[in-house]
Amino acid sequence: MPRLGRWSLKRSCVDVMGLPHAQTDTWRLAVNLSTRQLSDDGVVDVVLDTLRESGLPAQRLLLEVTETAVVTNSTRAVSTLRAIRELGAHVAIDDFGTGYSSLSYLRQFPVDTIKIDRSFVAGMTTDNDDLAIVASIVSLAAAVGVQAVAEGVETEEQAEALRRLGCPFAQGYLWSPAVPAADLSDTMAAVARATGPAPRGPQS
């Protein structure tokens, strides 16, 4: 696995474990794997070593790969992704809808999540074609038993449209822009307060 990819994976895992609000099971760390990294013979060992060294529980690591990376060498990709999932980590297809999207390969590849490309999300409130594509991907994910996540949500209108379609998860600037590592702890605390359980009423 290339040195930079190894470093970025380890640094991400170590950094997130140092955040006080990252100690609960509600948080998951997503890290991208490039086509080159996915095809590397040592990638599974690197992931395992990183989990051990950082102390990050495997079930809280989500490794994201693109459709192109998966389809370029499907036999190797299937083997690698299965091995990663056997470690307990999760796998997502990033930018879904821009490549070879199909029910047949979603059934073939061991993935937990598909992330709807932001280009469709951006246009779904003004373009019926984009809306239809997002609806189809949400239905496709449900059909094969994987989670759908909408990327690049920036407006309440987009969020409401996704709710109507039954999309269970979303991410984007509507909730938080990208922040420096030094500000991440405060951002996570704010999100935790905003999404925490409602206070219980008085006992009778």
C-alpha cells in the first residue's frame, strides 16, 4: 500500500480516537481508498495493523471506494472487500450513480452502504430526472439491503425531498462544513447536543 495512503489511514484513526466525543458507538470514521490502494496486496494487513495500533473498533471504520475502483478489477475487489468486512469494518461505494450502477453488481460486491453522488442531490429539487435517479438509488439500496447516504446536502429543501423519498441518511454543509482537526471536537459536541435524546418529562 502506498506510503501516503497508509499514513492518512493511520492518522485518521489515531486522531479520531483522541476526540472525547468519538468514544461512543454513534460515530463512524469514513476513509477513502483509491483504486491503487484497493488493488494493493497488502491493503487488508494495513487496515488490520492500523486498527490494532490506533485502538479504533473495526465496526466504526467505513472504507469508501468508487464504482470505478470496484469494477476495474472485480475479482480482486470482491476478495479484498470481503476480507475487510471479515475484520469487522464496513465498506461503502462512493459517488454512486456516476459509473456502472446496477442491481447485479450490487448483489455481487460485499458492501454495506452506497453514497448517492452530490450532483444528483444538487439537482433533485429543480430537475425531475435527478429526482428520479435519487429515488431509484434509494429503492435500489433498500432492495439489496444496504444503506443509502445522500452526499452534498446543502438546503432544507433537499433534506425534505430526501425524507419524502425515504432516504435514511445524508451528509453535507446543511449540518456542517468541513472543519480543521482542531475544531472537530467542538463540532461533534454540537452535533451530539442537537441529536441527543429528548429530556424525560416529570415522573408521576
